[in-house]
Amino acid sequence: MNLNMGVLGWLLLILSLYPIVGALFWFWGALMYQFFGKKEELDFVELAQADQPMITIMIPAHNEEIMIRRTIEYLETEINYQNYELLIMDDGSTDDTEKILSELQGIYPNLRTIKVEDNKGKAHAFNIGMFFAKGEYILSNDADTLPEPHALMKYMNYFVHDEDINTAAVTANMDVFNRSTMLGKSQTVEFSSIVGIIKRSQSAINNSMYAYSGANTMYRKSALLNVGGFRQNRATEDISIAWDHQINGMVPKFAPDIKFHMVVPETIGELFRQRSRWAKGGTEVWMTNMLSFILHPIKNRYQVTMFVDSTLSVIWSFFYVISTVLYLAMMGYLLATGQNEQFISNLGFSFVMITSEIIAGSLQLLTALIMDFKGEKLKYWFFAPLYMMFYWIVNPLTIVVTFIPAVKTIMGLGSGTWRSPSRG
């Protein structure tokens, strides 16, 4: 009995300290990357046109009449690379997307489009497009994403060396395009934390990566075909394909020196819907690969930290939601029964824990903002406390809310259909 209570006590302690220890872990991992892993940040070389591998920029689009014209015109006129094509997968659009694409095809000869009659999801559209892509490399580019002009040239510098033969994909560093709202500014801090710190840490520790960025990642086409393409019944194709590559012995790379701009949700509703999809997809991938890590821990040793963190994240989310409800009920009971001394004592302990989490999280975010794009986003550190409090509430809620739908997907009841976010 005492042994069981001891194990339970340690588990509760680990879960209570998880946000603090996690923030410090990513902080130290980022420092390791900065001092020992910076070789990944290349001084890119301009490839002569004759030496440029063929690239297909693929854009799966569903009802993107507001964004698609600007994105295509940018990719056709601003990219510093010659040997590429644009392939737009019109995934069952019911607005004027098809009309706009037809008009632009008359202007740009390297623009091709494929019409998918029924909306079956981004992964489905991408898998069809792979077999029509002329390039030996495929850049996944969302309809609202603008890579920097030198992006393709920089991407190729991560593939052309002899030691890059096993590189499956290179994912770039995302930056928020619409920073006009408080929510946009807060997500600027968040993406620096997730991309700038966590991917650096994962790369430094064991050359692993929890997820690619679906908005802008360069794939080796043969690496996509080797794992059977994207899983079409998963909520997040970018997380799923990253795990599939690594389970099969292929190497992901993070390119912090390649910047792309993306439009982020500007309403709480759209943000929660986006994060729910991310949470569901992450849980699906975790459950899909659970047996592989349990049965073959030595074989998958380089990805074990990724699996352990995912496991703790799911368990902690349920712990956070349940303990918060119990805590509020207990505090209400103490207040109602006049146990003011115990109420104040519990409140003080909560204050210490929350303050510790904020300090650790602020250190993580400060490090991220200093490293990311040479500190140009450091001014957004002001939004760090807002980000941390909001993110730590939304993240576990979305994992808990989408857990049952994720289980249904694993049981074969999932769907890959999608809809674009509301555009303004």
C-alpha cells in the first residue's frame, strides 16, 4: 500500500512540475543547439541554373479565393530560383478559386492545376499531386503562406551535400504575417517558442523532430513515396509524416535561417478550432506509434524523447483539467465553510507554482526571441505572460476535448476533410 502511494506521489509530483521542467528542458536544449548544432544553419550557396534541381511548389487549396491570387503572384514573381513549377490542388472548392486559377494559368506558363471534385482533405490532395509533380523535391506551401525570396535556394543547400543523402525533409522557421491584433502578436511569441526552441532542442539532442510545418516544408519526393505518402485519415498530415519518416530511419532537419510568413487565426473561435485539429492530430500520431516504441525501444531510441514528451503531454493535460476542477471545488468549499486559513495557505501554494511556471516559461521564451531571426522579435516578449497563461489553458483543453475523436480515428472512423479558416 505504501509502495503504491509512493508511486502515486511521485507521479503527481512529476505532473505538477512538468510545465516547469519542460520549459527548462527546452531552454537547455536550445543552448546546446546554439553552441553545438549551429552547423545546421548554412551559409547558402547560389546554385547556377544548370545545377538547380527541379522543385514543385504544391499548394492544396480549398475555398481560397481571398488568398490564392496574392500567393501565386508572389511565388511567380519574387522567388529567386529558376527551375521550379507551381502545382495547385483545387480540393473541391465551391467558391471562385477555380476561376482565379484558370485566369492565372493564362499568365504564368509554369502554373498547373488539378481539380479534385470532392473535398477529401489536404493529405488526399497532396498524395494525388505527388504523382503529377515534375520536381524531385516538393515544397508544401499553404495558400496563405509566403516564403522569403531566397527560400528555395536555401532549401536546396540542405539536400545537395553527400551527407544529406538520408535527409527526408527540411522544415523552415515560421513567422506571423498578421500582427495587427493582440492575438496575432501573442502567436508571434508562441511560434518562436515552439519553432525557435523546441525544434532546435530536438535537433540538438538526437536529430529528431516532433512535426514538420505543413505550411512550408521541402520534401524529398522519394522520401514521401517510400512511406506511402501522407496518411489521409489523420487530422495533421505534417505531424504524421514526420513520425513516419523517423520511424523508417530517415532524417528531418530544421532550417531556422529560412523564413516564411503565414496568416494566423485572429479570433478565439478560429484559434481554438486550429489548436483542436493540432491536438487531435498529435494524439492520433502518439497512439499510432505507441506499440512501436513499447515493443522496439532500442530500434527507436533516437525518437524516444519525442515519444516520452508526447506521453507526458497527454497525461498532463488530463491531470491539469481534472486537478483544476477539483482545486476550484475545494477552494469553494473552504471559502463556504469559513476555513479561511487553509484557503489562504492553498492560495499561496498555487501562487508559488504559477509564478515558478511563469519564470521558467519566460526564460524559455526570452531565449527563443533572442535566437530567432537575430532578436528582431524581442519586443514581443511583453506578450509572454499572456501567451503562457492562455496557451497553458487552451493546449490541455484541446487535447482532452479531442481525445475521444482521436481514438475513433485510430479505430478507422476518421475523416480527412477540411475547410479553410475564415478570411478577412
